[in-house]
Amino acid sequence: MAYRYMIHVFCKECSEPHPTAVVMHRDEEISPTQSVGTVYEGREVPAEIVMVIGNQIRCPNTGKFFLQRDYRQVFLVRMI
């Protein structure tokens, strides 16, 4: 069974997690409390996550752009 996840990043501007609108599919079920850094420790990080890490993200609360390069601050939230 494949699961759909939306990538969320922890915001440096307002200290809240934000969805990125980037969706990925995985065969494994991943807890939303586990960071990408934990889930993929010692394994290759999927391209969708690398893309998010490499791009600026706009905080919807402050309007400012930020980079989140810490995989421990990136989470996969299952979509239903």
C-alpha cells in the first residue's frame, strides 16, 4: 500500500510548521512526529525533500522567506 505525504517544514520566522504543497508517495508508513532526519538517517533522502531543502519557503504568517536546511526540522504528514 502506498501512502501520500505532504512535506512540512518548521519555520524559522514564526516557529510553526508549514505545509510546502510538495506531495510524495512512500510504501512505508511514517509517523508525523519523526523528522525526515530521523526517518532517513543513513539512507538516501528522496528528491522531493532535497528540492524543498534547496528552495526558499515563504512564511504565511510573516510574509518573509526562509531556508530550512536542517533535515531534523522537516516532517512528512500523511494525507488522507
